[in-house]
Amino acid sequence: MTAGAALLLAAVLPGRAVAADAPAPYGFAAGAERIEGAADAADAVPLAPGRTYRSSIGENAKIHYGLRLDGASTAYVSATAVPRAGAKVVYSDGIKVSLRDAQGNKCFSGDAGSARFGPTESPRPLTAWASRGTGPGTYTCKRAGTYSVLVERISGARSSPGDWDLELQYVSEPALRRAAPTGAPRSWDSATPEAVEGTARTRRGGTSFNEARSLERGVWKDGIGAGQTLYYRVPVDWGQRLHATAELGPADGDGYLGTALVMSLHNPARALVDDVDTPYDGSRRTAVLEPLPAVAYENRYAVDDQVGGMRFAGWYYLAVHLGAGTSGKFGDGPFELTLRVRVDGTAAAAPEYAGSAAPREVFDVTAGDRAEAADGAAATGDGGGAGGSTAMKALAAGGIGTGCALLLGLGVWTFAARRRAAAAPVASVPYAPGAATAGRQSGAPGQAVDGTDPGGHGPPRAW
């Protein structure tokens, strides 16, 4: 490869190299626009629907971002906070997100609006969200106009003072074309479904919502290191139910952790639906999501946040974190991780939204989505659901000829594949017996049990 080509590759590929003993960093959306939060709502940078943004927040800071809302749609804004590598966090540290009208009044939507690190006291990506609805049962913030998103960081005296990175996403859901039931389902099957059985297939998780690995119903295995967070996504259609468990395999060592493995479920708008954790003493332990209802539009009227979160179809995300404290008692790993994913029910007709393409992008399950779940494809990485390679788009924008672009594209793929392989011992090496105590494995990962390339090391799918 020529020196000029190498320089171009360095320009279009983000720096993701990390120390061999550190968890892989959060994979921010490749197309995210960098913006600054404002101290005053009047100076807030406006967010556009369907876009993902990157920002940062200081210790105990309160910052604003702007919104321009109509009088009919529902707005969802999520903020994912990512502490810097090696940061110290305590139980109560976290973030809050709320929507405010032009006078600064909070839009009441029933959202939890906050996320904390909790008893693991282990730094990891935290996602909080807020929404503004206009339908029946809403009494504030129903008019069209200027609004703001307030993001607050809560930091304790013993916490590291450095800035946290932020990823913001704003999604708009149109109103329905016709009136729908305005009461939550009065009854549904709340019995815990049986865990899925069968031969485990390898699927290696991604580092963020943007790189989440696609799963369908089945048993999936991976390896997870101490302090690492892995993301997966599952398509769940209208009328379908999702259930999942995460099992942490055995390891040699001595001690007990009250909270070690944490699993969170987020809906297509990244809103938290449920989170569970499990202690660890070196024996096999399982974290189990609470029973959830089938996806239905009217779930949003439920008082229970878990029911309310199952309000639309689309990609549902599982974020699995292993506390950093595991390292001191049982080693760095990777530890065996087994996910059992169950999707039940026949897909039902979607509600009829008023003229907008937005539901097709976020609140819908297509045949292509199901194919990606079967193949184990990773999310596109752009944060907005659009396909395409950021590197190749940059090459095209530079006016490079077709033949040169193809050559450089192959170089991009080769270079990226080598970097992923170098990071694989921590970020995505499948569990092997004894790995938790014998240290990380070396070498390129092998072929998945299901015949796919779980690390995404092949050429781009569109080639």
C-alpha cells in the first residue's frame, strides 16, 4: 500500500487501539455529530429527529440541548454516559435526563429518567431517557414549540472528576392515523417462560448500541472479561414476547461478589425496560429478566415501566456487563457467557401511523431484520439504522477513482480486521475452558459454531 493510501486510511478510520488488558471502548456512532451542551436552555444546540450526537459532561454538571416539537408526535431522547477508562465510580453516581418546556417546567411522562452504577460500582456505559407524549392521559408539554433536554450528572466525593463522554439519540414517533385503545392491557401471561435449550452457537457481542450483535431465538455463547460491556440486539415484532437469561460460567478463585453480572434490556428508542444482576462466587450464576408482555401500542399507558417499555416493535437491545471487581477475585477472564433468548408469538399487524417513514426505520421489524438476526450481523455503526461504511463514504467524498477506491477499500477492511483481531483477546474471544484463570487466549478467532464469522472479519456485506 502506498504512503498516501496509508495516510488516508489513518484519516478515515477512528482510533480504537487499546491496551491488551483493558475492555474495548464504547463504539460511538460513526456518523455522530459533535455538539456541546449549554449551561442555559436558551443557548441549547437543537437536536434533529433520527440523528445521533456525541458530546460530554463534567462532574455534577447540568447541560441543555434543544428540541423543536410538533403537537402530535411522541419524542424520545436517550443519553448514554461513558466514563473514561480507569475512572472510579460509586453506587450513587449516574445521570438524569428530562424534557422541559420553554419555561423550564418538566414534561411529566412517567419515565424513570435516571440511571446509576449501583452496587457493582463498576464503570460502564449508562443510558437514561425521557419522552414527551401528546396522546390521552398526558397533561403537560402537549403544544408545538421549543423544548429542551436537560442532562444531569451525579458524582460522589470519592468519584473520579474527569468528563464523561455522551451519546445522544432523538427519535420521533408519529401519532396514529386512527384512535387506539388508551388503557394498558389488564391481564397478560406473567409466568416466567422456560429457558431455551439446545446447542450453544457463538455470537460475539459489540461494544455499543451501534455495534450490537444480532440474535434470534436460541442459545448463544460468548466470552466476557472483567469490566467489559457487550451489546446484542433482537428483533421483536408487534404481538411478540421477548425473554432472556444471561449465565456466567464457573471460574477458579476465592471470594464473593454481591453483584457481578448485570444485564439490561432497552427498547428500540434505547429506553430502559428492565435490568437484573446476579452475585458471583466462582460457580455458575444466572441473571433472568422479569416476564414481559407482548409488544403492543397500548402498553405505554401502563404504570409499570417494564410493561410501558414494550410499546413498539423493532430491535431490542441486551447490554451485559461484568463488574471490574471480578478481576481481583477470579481473574480478568474471559469468562464463559451464555445467553438464552426466547421470542414467542405470531407477528401481528402494526398500528397505522400518520404519514411518516420514521416507524419503518425504528419501530418495525422487516424481513431484512430477521435475516440479520439469523446471520448474526452487527448493527451498522452509524447510530441511525442506515447502512453503509463510513470509511468508504469518506473515500467517495474524496473523489477517488473507482479502481483506487476499491483497492483502498480492501486495505480498509484488511487494516480494520487486523485491529479487531488484535483486540479480540479482551473484547470478543469466545470462552475456552480454563481461560478465566490461564489468561487470555491469543491468535485470530475461529469460525463460529453456526458457520458464520462472528467477529465480522469478512469483507463488507455489500461487496
